[in-house]
Amino acid sequence: MEKEIVLYRTFDSPVEANIVKDALETNGVPCFLSNEIFSSVLPLTNSEVGAIRLNVFAEDVEKADTILSTTQLPESEK
């Protein structure tokens, strides 16, 4: 049986996206970014089309929420 992958969050900045991705991976939550190249070629602020997408397995959403609620991220990343 395949695990369901869900869109967890979107970001306008690749820096923000990678900080959150690294925080999750460091704490054992497998995840990946999508739309990174498209967002750099066609940067559309606050647009779902140009947004960088952070994807996780559906079963890890609650764990990801807990990690991010207890992890100190730079102010603009919260």
C-alpha cells in the first residue's frame, strides 16, 4: 500500500521553504519540496501557481505540526 502524500505548506521564498524542510527532516519527518524551479523562473508573490510546496506523508502531518510549534525558527519563517 502506498502512503498518501499531502501538501503541508506553501512558501514564497525558497529560503523559508528550505528552513522548514530542514527542521522537519532533522526531526525525522520525511518531506520534499516541489515547484522550486518554477517559482524562481516565474516569481508570483502570494500565488498558488508560483508557490513552493512542502509535501509530507499524511500520517506525518500531526508530527510536523508538533515539531514546528516547538522549534525556534527565524521570525519571518513562522
